[in-house]
Amino acid sequence: MIAGVFAGVILGFIGWLAIRVIVPGLYTVDQNERAVKTTLGRAERVGKSTTLEDPMSQTLSEEERPRYGYPQLRVILPGGPYFKLPWQKIIKISVAIQTVSIGYDPDVPTANSHGELLEAVTKDQLNTGLHGQIRFSVSDKNLYAYVFGVKSPVAHVMGYFISILRERIAVFEAPKPLAGEADADPFVASRVQGVSINDLRKNLSTMNQHMEDECRSSVARYGIGLNAALITGIDPPPEVESALAAINTAHNQVSSEISLAQASADQKIVQSRKAVEIGTMRAQAEVQMLAQLSDQLKILKAGGKGAIENYVRNVKLKLYGEASRVLVEVKS
């Protein structure tokens, strides 16, 4: 009887242990996820390694390196099932690439026209609206910064990106044409430079590349890597839209006139070259004929006395044979 009760207690404890400890302790990690295990709130670390030992920290300045030196965590890769104890906690992080508007604010969704339009001021004090997208993903090389470093890492990255973008817009100047480029390309000389919005629109690819280069340190700072920044449109204020349209129209007209003038000049140059070539060929042909005649006369002279007179007589006879009428001068 006692043995039966004892066996029931043991089975009950095993069942309770399985329901409350073993089953809840099993977990899996999806393909687009990474996980970190914490024990009583402390994440498992990889020895004493820090992110400063990783190549991603090379984007940080010497002043920033001590500030962003985070411990390296032991990352749980996709798979499973894994097991955790009751006093341990699993934090799963999605590493999938996310795409948001450049005006997206995770803390205030209604900001920047509900994330659709980001305002920035140009160097000539024009308040412009920017459209575009930004792609980013969480890096498993710096999960400590993403999970424990800042309260809202996405908001930090967006604020960091927007501050760099606005600073770049405020001081942007179009690249100067290289020495001799204006002479080689007539359109270079006719570019409308000095108008900040036109300069920005013509150099969007340069702007996007600059933003990607400047934001490479976001992985070491916040654990989020910027995959691409794509600024697709720059809208001027309504009050200057008509003025910009007039400037661009005048620029297009000037470019068209320069193109026509350049084409006409090129055509005249080609015609002049052809005329010179034709004249040169004619002169060479005449010189060649005179040289041949001179050679023949030399041969006739070497033939002895009367050779030239005989040659002239033969030529006259040939001409007489071909002529239908001959006029002969009679001396009185």
C-alpha cells in the first residue's frame, strides 16, 4: 500500500515536472530569427570578447570606440528544439530585412506626414520635401546593442539617418566639372549650377551613396545594419516651383542651342576636311602627271636628235585621225 502511494507521488512529480519544466523549456528558432539566452537577466557572453574586436568597429572613430564597446553574446542559431531552465529566458530577434520610408518614426507614427514626407532645409534656405526608402536589418554580430544597449534601436537608427541626411542636404554642392571637361562636353558649360534643388536632383545617386557610407557605423552603434538608402524624390516649395520650372526651361533651351551650334560646327569642320583632302588629291594627280611627262621627255631626249620631233609628229597624227575637221594655218 505504502509503495503504491509512493510510486504515485513519484509519477505525479514526474508529470508535474514534465508539464511545468520540461515542456515549457523546449523552444525553436526560425530561419529569419536569432536568439539570446539570459540567466536571471544576464545574457550569455562569449568569454570576454567585445564588439571592438570585430571588423565592424573599424567604422568608429577613436573617440567613439570606448563608448560603443559591447560584449559579444552567444547567439542561438536557427534550429531546435533547444532547452532552457525555468529561471532562464529566451529573447528572439528577427534579422529579416525591413523596408520603411525615410520619414518613418516608430515612436510617433503620425510624424512627417505619417512617415511619407521628410522635410529638410537646403543651403539656400529652401524647405524641401524628401521621398524615399531605407532598408535595414538587425546584425547578429552586435545583438547586445540591439537588445540591451538602447531602448528603441530602430528609432535611434532612423534619427541617426535623418540627422546625417539633413546635414548633407544643408551643405550639399554639386561636384565641380573637371579641368577640360567643359571644353569636351558643351552641356557641362551650360549646367544650371548654384540652385540647390537642381543640384540635389541631378546628384541623387551621389547622395544615396554618401548616406550608405556615413551610416556604416550603425552596426557598431546600435546593432542595425543599413542595407540601402534610396532617395527617390525632392519636392521644392510650391512658391518656387514655377521659378524652378522657368530656370530649367531656359537651361534646356540653351542646351538645345549649344547642341545645334556644335552639330553645325562639326559638320562644317568635316566638310572643310573633305575639301582639303579632295584638293590635295587633285594636286597630287597633276604633279604625278607632270612627273610622268618629264620622265618621258627625258627618255625622248636620250633617244637622239629628232626623237622629240618624231614624238610630236606621231601625237599630231593620232589627233588628226580622231578629229573630223582640221584647220590649217596658211602662211602668206
